[in-house]
Amino acid sequence: MKLNHEHICLAPGITASYFHDISIIINDMIITGTIINVIAVIIGSLLGLLFHARLPQRFVDTLFQGIGLFTLALGVFMALKAEEWILVILSIIVGGLIGELLRLEELFERLSTRIGKRFNVGGERFNKGLLTAFLLFCMGSMTVLGAIEEGMGGRPDLYYIKSLMDGISSIALASGLGIGVLFSVVPLFLYQAGLTIMANWFGTFMPELMISGISASGGVLLIGLGLNILNITKLKILNLLPALIMVVIFTQLFIIIQN
């Protein structure tokens, strides 16, 4: 069934055709889909922040808990997509050791503190908002497949659909987690633009096994993040982020050995 983009609404007066019109203006750029995605998240986050400012704290707390449960459930769903679990396990272990060695958690906290002082934001909820939004927006297979689609010269239809999904999600996320969701557009842009440019340079450089590995590893991180949001654990998820790079390396080595 062909999806009619014009009938999917992000907010009153904003549909997929709205994003398509914007893309026509910047259609000479390789990363059009990513730019549209960033715009959608910015709009959704601003709407969410308006709701956040008007909601009593008990409603914000309930939203926070709901986001934690959703993050946990989505993480399980994504993790179960692993085709070779040994690659995911190795990536999490080695990536975690590298992250601990680099002290990524401490670096991120210092950076967020500087941002907090500059923009009068910050705190633990800011960190959770930024990290949760980035992982939710970027760890799915649609991110990688959309980058390949656009990088190979096709129209970024997957990113149009993803923009609508992320825009809607960012309304709920910003309502519960605050302004950190808005700041997630920075790593979102860098990650998606980087993937798209790589696809443009190297072609379909990611086999299906690698895409499922990235998705599954991201799912494991989302499970830990969901547990943190629910205050069940205090896992250092940022120290595990190098796993997303290690799974690419290990998968490539696995493919070479298999061949």
C-alpha cells in the first residue's frame, strides 16, 4: 500500500507535503532528508516545551514514567532483531571498556554543565532528555536505510516518514524530559548527515547483518536507558556508546572471515 504523505499530520497545518516543499528548496543538497528531520524535531520539541511549561509536575512525572516504559519496550524490540548475538555482546563489552577508558560519561556531564550555564538549562533531566531523544531518533534501521537511500541519489522518502515520526515523538519527549530533547538535534544532524555522506561516497556500504547489528546494539542501550529513566538502575549508558562503532568493525571482520 502506497503511503499518502499529504494526509499525515505532525501538527495543524503541517503535513509531509510541507516537508517535501522545504526539500524542493534545498534539493541540491545531499543531506536534505536529515535537514527536514532536524526541522521536524525542532518544531515538535518547541510544541512539547509549551505543553511542559503548562503541565502540573505530577503530569510531567507520569509522562516521564511512560517514556521510560516505552524506551524499555522499544529497546527489547530492537535488541531481538540481532542476527548474530555474539557480535552484539562483544561490541557492548569492548565498547564499554573503551567508553570507560575515555570517560565519556564524565565528558558529557561537563559539556552539559557548560551548556546549562550558558543557556540556563542543565541537570540530570537535561542529560536524560538529550540522550534518550538521540538514541530513540537515531538507533533504528530506518536511520541507516534512509541514509543509504538518499546517499545513493534517491528521494529521501524514508526520512520524510521518519521526520513525521520523530516530530510527533519529540512533542511527547519534550513534554516529559524538557529542553534536552531540543538539543538532541545536534548529534542527530551529525550522525545522520555523516551516514548519508558515507553512503554517497561508498555506495551501499552496509550489509543487512551490519544494519541489524547496529539496531540490536542500540536496542540494548535503550533497555539500559529505560531502566535509568525509571530510576531502577544508574547505568553509564554514555560509556557504552562506542559499542555502536565496534559492532560495525566486528561485523565487517565477521563477514571477511566467513568469506
